[in-house]
Amino acid sequence: MAKAFDATLNTLIDDHVGDWAAFLAARCGVPPGPAHVLDTDLSTTLQADRLFRIDGAVPAAVHLELESTGRLGIPAELLRYNVAAHAVAALPVHSVLVLLRPKATATDLSGQLDINGANGVPYLTFRYTVVRVWQEPLAALLAAGPGVAPLALLTNEAAADLPAAFGQFHQRLKASGVPDNVERGLLGSTFVLCGLRYQPAQIEALYRNLSMTLEDSTTYQLIFGKGEARGEVRGRAAEAQSLVLLLGGQRFGTAAPPVEAAVRAVSDPARLERMAARLLSATDWNDLLATP
């Protein structure tokens, strides 16, 4: 998984299992059906990113790996995970590798791994599905459900006009009728995941310049202080503190009690806004708290 963004990706998957399972099942030919997450501890040395059981017309398991680097050797790893998952799930296991950005491409990711015998003839052929997010149609990812939709902002189509793509994403959330708290979480996740492809300044500018689209967005209001004033700086500070803790939790993992206390102790809304804007470039909670 993309280690710098794994907290955000974990949250997206755990909060939207149905969306992810349906998307992956469609990509690898598994019949749709009710889904739940299986234990990913496959052995004492192997742990998959995610393993779903899908109880469709033909029950099967879908093994998901997320990758953001272009390293070699992933197909052999997928094979080890697949065999171990089959032993745990006792079901057909379909492995899906989701590449999150163009730099994740490696020369050996063909979708098939052949292991040759001593005579040079393959004695084992392992097939897996590769999803290159940047090559996906924007509309298809937006239509895959709120839990998958943030990936749409990582596509080439979105990169060609990021503000327009973000506007479509936000409208999709509104059309899906997700609760306000879910919408806030998804907007926050998207803010963090955009760091996989875009520079922090691009993302900050995106959120600052979309006033016509996002003026009513609670998350936008909290980040940039453009919402209806509740009358007091204290109220704005408390909201901004909550936003920093929400987005920081997705970026670095849940804040420990001393870290949360330190964030809550910041009473200047302007400084909290600067902290929110630095979330993509900060290395950890301590670095974020050092924001002047």
C-alpha cells in the first residue's frame, strides 16, 4: 500500500466496503453479491492490504493490493498472497493490483506471471488484474460509489482540468445523498489523496478557488473560514481544530492524546488554517504542530 497515505486509504475502504468490493469484483469478473472483509493476516509473514469475501452466484474472494511506487517483483508477491489467501478463505481468490499514480508502473506488471521449469517451459501461470487509476475514465470512478470516487481525482482526465473534476466529484457526493459527516470525511480523504499526484500548492489553490462550487461545503468553510460566522473566533477555532484532527488522522493516523491536546490548545484560526494547508507537506504530527 502507499505507506504515506495508508491511513486515508484504510479509512476509505473500511467505511465503504460495499463500494470497493463491487468495483473490484467487476474488474476481475467475480459475480456481485454481499461482501465483507476477511482477516488479512495470511500467515506469520504475510499480510495483504485487503481481502474481501463476496457471496454472489459463485462465492469468491478478492485480494486487493494498492501500490504507489514503481518497484519490481510485485507479481511474485501477489502470487504468495493469493496462495495463502486461498488456504485461509477456501474460495477462488482473484488478485487485483491498483496502481495509484503513473510512477507506480513497473515493467513486470503485465497481469500474468509465468514460472518456468528447468526445461524453460512454464509449469505455473498466475493471472491477476491490474487497475491503473490514472488511465481510468473519470465518470466510471465517480459512478463506482462514494468510497471509490476520490480516486477519480487521480486520473489523467482529472489532471487535465482539476478544478472541473473536483466540481464533478463534489456534485456526485451531493447527488448520492451521503450524510454531511460522510461528505466531510470524503472531502477530507480526497484532499489528502490528491497529494499522490499534485503539489500542495495546487491542492490549496484548488480549494481556495472553488468558491462558486464549494461555498456551501462544510469542509471548505472549516478549512478557509468562509462559512457563516458563528459569532466568535472561539467557535471558528474549535471547528478548525476538529478539521485538523480529522484530516491529520487520515494522513498520519489517529492523534495520540498529547497530540490532540496540543492541537486543541491552538486557538488562532489563522494558524489552524495554515496547519490544514500544510497537511500534505508535513511529515508527521510533530512537524504539523511546528507550523507557525
